Amino acid sequence: MDIDLARTFLEIIRTGSFIATAERLHITQTAVTARVRSLETQLGCRLFVRNRAGARLTSNGERFVTYATQLVQTWETARRDLPLPHGYDKLLSLGAEISLCNPLMLAWVQRLRQMMPDHAFRNEVASGEELQKQLGLGALDAALVHQPEYWPGLQVEQLLEEKLIQVVHSYVPDPYLYVDWGPAFRSQHDRALPEHIRAALSFSLGPLALQFLLQHGGRGYFRTRVVQRYLDEGLLKRVEQAPEFSYPVYLVYPRAAESPALRLAIDLLREAAEEEYDWSRWNYEI
């Protein structure tokens, strides 16, 4: 069976509609429909009932979810693991959002290399949405994200508590910088601070926004661990009585993929998370 058929089937479940799936997969809605028809023909049963609200699984479709997931995971695992680098017979694939690469992901990889020298490691940096999609496909063993999606079969563990707080440059308080920290933040921020919904300067990457603020002034929302150094130095000040927003760090991994190697890797991550780091570090010249 064409693996893309199973991938399309699972994507429809996640998005809830053929239209959204076509957009996510960058194909036409006609192509999505053709893939579903081909899959239903091969299986000899109907998988979806379509209506104005989207697409709903039939009873046969619900039963096929487990098989489709296993098919995709098996294929992705084979593609990932074959061939392994010379001299290695084991591999762990790990992911993290870009804001968690330095120092947390870096410290984790360093510990892994020291404590698991017989393993090869593939380290993926992407958006939280993309990382969790790869987890669902079996292309990643574990990932660090800020806003996990609770899919069946995924284990979600809060690793660190974190907040987004409003800080202001000590000498140049304007303009307001709108930093997009994801859907949950957007919703909460826009309700609490409607006057700042349409800011003249907006950023989709926190580290970039922080560098702008430090060099040119302004105010905006940033992670407490990242700005603590600048608060201590007096370059930034915390805005009193400004709303705060929760922004924890989570570890996500498929329960079915848990193995002794992954359990050890997770233990090493927990140890790394307990260490003190300068979270403001980021080398833009790399």
C-alpha cells in the first residue's frame, strides 16, 4: 500500500476536514479525495462520512487508525534507521523548538554523547507543530515543545515551569513589540491587552525580538529565564502589574516507542533540566 495514503488518512483525522488536510499537505482537495477513495477501495470499506462540519470517521475508520499509525511509523523508522552511520547500530532521533536549543537541547545532547557513546543521535529543530507531526509519524523518539497537542499514544511530561512576562528597556520604553508565542498566548494576550493586538512591530521569533529590544529599546513579552540576566544587570525592567502568561517546557514522546535507551535519555534530560544555565545565550553567527 502507498504510505502516502495512510499519511493522508491520519492527517484528515488531525485536521478534521479534507480542505484543511489539502492545505497542510500542499496538495489539492481533489488529490486528498482520490487518496481516500483509493484507500477505501483497497480496504473494501468506507472510512469517512463527509458533511458540512468536516469529516467524521466511520466505525471501520476508527478501527483502521491503529493500523495506519503502525504502517506509517514502521515505514518512517525504516527510512530513518537504514543505514546507520558506520560503527553505530543504535539511533535516537530527538527534536526541539528553536527557543529550546540553547542551552537545554545542547546540554541534553552533550550528556547523551557522554553516557551513551554507542548510540548515534539525530537532532531536529523545528516548530512545535512540525515536531509533534514527526512524533506521530514515528520519525522522532522525543521532542521538547512549549505547547503540546494531546494525541492518543503520546506521553506529555512537563519538564520546566516558565512564564512570559512583560519587560521594558530601562532607557527607551517604546515601542511595544508583539512577540507571537503561539495560539494560546495570542488568545490570552489579546483578551488581556486589546490595545496591543495590532503593534507596529511584531516578531515570530522571541530571540530576534529580544535582540531588537536590547539594541533599540521597547517593551514586550519574553520568557523569564531568558531575560533574567538583563533584569539583574538593570538593562531591562519588569513591568509592574502587567499580566503574566504560563509557558512551560514539555517533553513529548510516543508511549509505544519507549525503550531502555529512550528511558535513559529521558533521565539524562531531567538531570540536565535541573542545572543552572544562562538562558540568554544565543550565537547568531552560527
